Amino acid sequence: MSWRPLLAEFLGTALLVAIVVGSGIAAAQLSPDDVGLQLLQNSTATVLGLAVLILMFGPVSGAHFNPVVSLADWMLGRQSGTGLSGDAVCAYAIAQTVGGVAGAVLANLMFDWPAIELATKHRVTAGHLIGEVVATAGLVVLIFALARSARAGLSAAAVGANIGAAYWFISSTSFANPAVTIGRMFSDSFAGIAPSSAPAFIGVQVLGALIGLGLVVALHPDAARTADQAVVPHENS
């Protein structure tokens, strides 16, 4: 495959993590005594930033920025010849994960923090893990339902709105993304996650993606024919 989609996935995921981590650092500095306001600032920046990134990089790579979305794309489309190939999924996942770490480093540097530091915020509780299943399943259903109904052009607004809402009603604040989870391990900030918490988060994110994919197939039996239109229509190169 061409290097351009991989570059787009790297840059998009890096900038997404930079937005999440950077706005988390800024929120803690601006509102040190109000966690609710910190979350509002963090979620608002993430919603707006993610929408912009989907519009910016979507035509090149589809703007997955998320290994489980890429995996679901391959699983849904592999029998009908749509969606990503197996090799492309692996390449996307590597680009996304490296991008996630690079984004955390960039955010740290922009705020004069150590370039690399390990987060100490432990997040694993039963409620958080259930929340990650719900958040990831919902994200997958949304993305592929939009593609199936020829409304993928609305993904920038819809996916951003979904993440913004999930920040508030999901107990984990909706990571829903293994690459972002790994990236957020490298900043000991408001948005960080301790390395010991990351494996459980990633495991339930994969589970959530599989559940979401099952719901997509149940709701839209012909969804496979539009798998290559997720998250937004793009060139297959």
C-alpha cells in the first residue's frame, strides 16, 4: 500500500493524543481546584479537535486513528473484498500506535514537561472496564452505520459528538482506542493512564469492538459492501 495513508494515520493519531493530553495539562493549570471544569475543557478541545482531524486526514486514510476501527473494517469487509487488507490493518495499527506515543511526547514538550514520563493515574475498576466496552462498541456501530447509510460525510460531526457525550456519561471518560490508550501512558497528566491499567483497557476495547461489529451486522446485514467508506470515503491506495 502507499505510504500516504500511513502518514495520515500517524499524524492524525499523534495530533489527537496531543489534543487530549495537551488540553488535559492546560485544564489542570487553568482550573486546578475544579475537576468538573477540567473535564469540560478537556472534552471540548477533544470534540473540536477530532472533528477537524477527520476532515483533514479522512480523504487520505479514512481517518481511523484507532486500531480497533481498522480491525473492524478488515473483519467486516474481508469476505466481500471491501475494507482494509490484513497487511494494511497491521500497518495502520503500527502507524497509529507510534503516532499516539509521539502525540503525548509533543504535548509534554509544548507545556515544558519532561518529554517522556510514565503516568501514575490508575483507572482500572469494574465500572471503567464496562464503560470502555460500551464506548468502543458504540463508536464502531456509529462509524459503520454511517458508512452503510451513505452518511459517512457526517462522521466528523457525529464521531466528535459521540466522543464528547461519552466523556461525560462513560465512567472511564471513553478512551475507546488502544493507540490513544498507549499514548496516554507517556504523560503523567490529567489525561494519563498508568501502564498497569492499559492492558485491561485495551482488552475490553477489543471486546467492545467485536460486540459493536456484531451489532452492525445484526442491524445492517449488507454493511460489508460499504466497509471501505469508514470512517469517511477515501482512496484505497
